[in-house]
Amino acid sequence: MAIGKPAQQAPAGEPTGRRQPLNRQRVLSAALAYADRHGLAGLTMRRLGTELGVEGMSLYKHVADKDALLDGIVELLWAEVPAGPAPDAGWRQALRNFADGLYRVFGRHPIVAPLIATRNFVNIEVLRRYQAYLELLRQTGFDRRRGLDAIGAVVGQGVGYGLLALRYTDPAPQTAEPESNLQRIRRITRTLPADVPDPLVELAVDLTSECDTDRCFAISIDALLAGLAPGPA
Amino acid sequence: MAIGKPAQQAPAGEPTGRRQPLNRQRVLSAALAYADRHGLAGLTMRRLGTELGVEGMSLYKHVADKDALLDGIVELLWAEVPAGPAPDAGWRQALRNFADGLYRVFGRHPIVAPLIATRNFVNIEVLRRYQAYLELLRQTGFDRRRGLDAIGAVVGQGVGYGLLALRYTDPAPQTAEPESNLQRIRRITRTLPADVPDPLVELAVDLTSECDTDRCFAISIDALLAGLAPGPA
DNA sequence: CCGGCCAGCTTACGCGGTAAGCCGGCCGGG
DNA sequence: CCCGGCCGGCTTACCGCGTAAGCTGGCCGG
């Protein structure tokens, strides 16, 4: 074998010996950060390894497999959502906050957040939040089932609009200077068949600029909350 | 080279010669069907090729690359949504129908439909539908921008609840006989840390059985539509 | 002082996407 | 009637991925 790194002794900074050992948390946050920057397709066990100064295979000591890694990322994303209602908030305000926090996660992690919608949904962070808000709802007179439905509705909106906002904006290039109008049109058109009638192209352009997803979200969460009410099923 | 299929002449059914040549449509629907049955991870260019009686590489004559294939599948999914308002329907009814059609796609293609939320959003089928419904809204007094917002809101709900319904149900096993209650608990718990408190486990179980996503969806789409109104921004 | 343990390393396998080029049959022009 | 080009499909080859299996060297409790 090659000698590997001869200096297992920490290069300069660690007290006792060897570098700070990995653990699930460090692996997951590194994965989230890496995917945020390099895209989901760019996230690879080997590359994540190098990022952490470690061989790819070593990660398997801390996550079962790549699926588990992705599920762990989802956990981290949920951890950014308010963990429970503010102490003085009414239930509507609390749920609005909850949904809003969820919605915002998509803005902060445009590339990674869709995992929330596509991977295993149930994880501790989710359960903790559901329980906290459910508790509040029960105190307000919701029965368990109605409460779960209400929370579900609110989560559905957060996720739905969060995704929609991304999709409307998404294929943005992220280069230094903003793209010209013509460039944008060409980019949008490229995935479409050649014979798309002009009005549809215009529509496509408007979709990425005219729509105010934030406002749509606010409006419809308010409408929803107005339509909900305590009581048994 | 190997002789390949010696009988290029159609085996029994085709008139002129060789098998019916592939085309984008056939490739896409085969891909959708295959992924429906074998999962997204199971969908492979080579395997899809064999499914179509063709070598994997041949598919690249009809789709640019795998990404384009997936985007094409999304197109097919959208094609299942009502293309425009029924002639006699009011705008609320039309939008409800639209959202509902979208929502149902997730039920019909539980494995594949999440692609709608994660891949390129803009494609012709989408544009066609947006235009059709936008047209109706404008006739009702919405200005273009408000109309787009309304459609967006409705789509957001369809997608959001569609996904949520899947996630609540999802990790179902699809074996012949239904799993025992204990099996289900174990399955749900497996992805969670070992020390989850019991109430959270109970919550997890309830999430997959107690929640009535259909009803949540109906309620909140109604609430939303009630809250929308024509007029300029 | 030493035995076990465990984080991380190495090797190796099968499979995925796809670039590049090849071939053989059909079809339209001479 | 012949022939040249075209085009659908085939072949080969490359590189990177996820991961099974086993190894190793240093730390730590006895």
C-alpha cells in the first residue's frame, strides 16, 4: 500500500491527536453545503469525501448509503423551519409562520430543497414539528384528526409554492453579469419544440418574470387559514 | 459484428419492411410506463432500449440525453391534465377542474409524478394549458398578471397536495398481502433514530393513515378560489 | 504492556451515461 | 434499372459512480 498521509498527527491545530473525527452531523452538513454549491448531480460520495479530507468509502461509517445521506439532508432542511409555535401566537399566526418558514427553505436552498418533496417524508424533525403544532391546535379545540389535516394543508401549501417559485425561476444561469433579454428567450425556448407559436413563448417568458409567487403564497395561505376552523371531523 | 436480428423483415405483422421505427412519442411513453413499473432508478437508457427491442444507444437518435428523456416524461404527465376549461364552466369551476386533474396525476403515477416538481417546469403542454385557462380568466375580467398569479396558485396547490399525498402514503411495500400492523410500525421506525419517543412514533403512524389528503386538497382549493377575484393588480 | 476496537483506507466489481464511429437497407434521382 | 446518399440502429470504448469486502494502524481500557 501507499503510505497514505504520513502525518496522522493533526497538521497544526488539534490538541490530542488526529483530526476531529467525522460524525453524522458533520457529514450531513457538508453534504448539504456541497450540493447547494455544486448541484445534486455533483454530490458524490467520493467528492464529498475529498471535501471532508477523507476517502469516499469512509463516509459509509456514518451513513448507511447514499439514500440515507439524502434523507439526512432533508432532515437538515426541516431543521431550519421553526420548531414550534411562538409562545404568544394564536393558532392561525403560528401555522402561517410554520408554512412560511417551510416556504423560505426553498428560497435558501433552491437546488437541494426539492428533496423535501421527493424523498422519505417522515423524519424526526418533521415529527417534532408536527407534534408541537398539533399540540397547539388541540388546545384550541381541534381534534387530533382535524389538527393533522390542518397541518397537512399548511405543509402542502408551503411545499407546493416553494417548488413553484423555484420552477418559475429555476433555469437561471448564475453567471456574473445578468443575461440579455435575447439570451433568456433563447434559453427558455431551447427546450421547446421549434414550432411553438409566439404567444406561448411570450407566456413562457412572463412566467419567469411576471409571477409573484410570494404574493400568491401569502394570499392562498390566508385564504386557507380563514377557511379552517376548530371542531371535530 | 454479430449478425444481429437476421430477420429485419417484420417478424409477422408489418407490411413493407423492418419494424415500425421508433420516434420520440414511442420512446417517451415507453419510458413513462417503464418507470411507473420499475421505479425511476430502474429507468436506464439500456434497459429502456431492450424494452423497445432496440439497443440503448439508439434512443439517442430521438432524445438528446437522459435529462431530455425525463423532461419528456413530464410533458406526457401534463398531457393527462385537462387541456382547457370545459365550454360551459365558470372560471372557478374551471380552475378547480384544472387543479384537480393535476392532483390526480400524482395518484396515477405515484413514482414518476414527482418529476413534475423537480424538473424543468416549462414545456409545451404546460404553456398550452396556461394559455387556455388564462384566456378564460381574461374574459372574466382578470388582467394578465392577476390571471397568471391565479393559475400559479392553483397549480401550486395541485402539486403541493399531490406530493403530500404521496409522501404520506409512499413507502408502501406493494406486496401481495397487506403488511401487519407491527410490520408497518417497524418499517416507519427504521429510518428514525433508535430513541424516538413513543408519541412521535404514534404520530408517524397516524400520518400514513389518518390524514385525508383528498379532503384537505378540496377544502383548501375551495378556500383559495373563494379568496380570488377578478380585477387589476 | 497488550489486546481489541474502530475510523479510515484500498481494492475490485458491475453498471450507468454517452462520445464516436460503423453498417446495411430504403428511397429518390439519373 | 442502377446507384449514391441518408438515416435508423448497432458496436465499441471510456470514465465515473455506488458499494461489497477486507485491511491497517493507532488509541484506550484493563
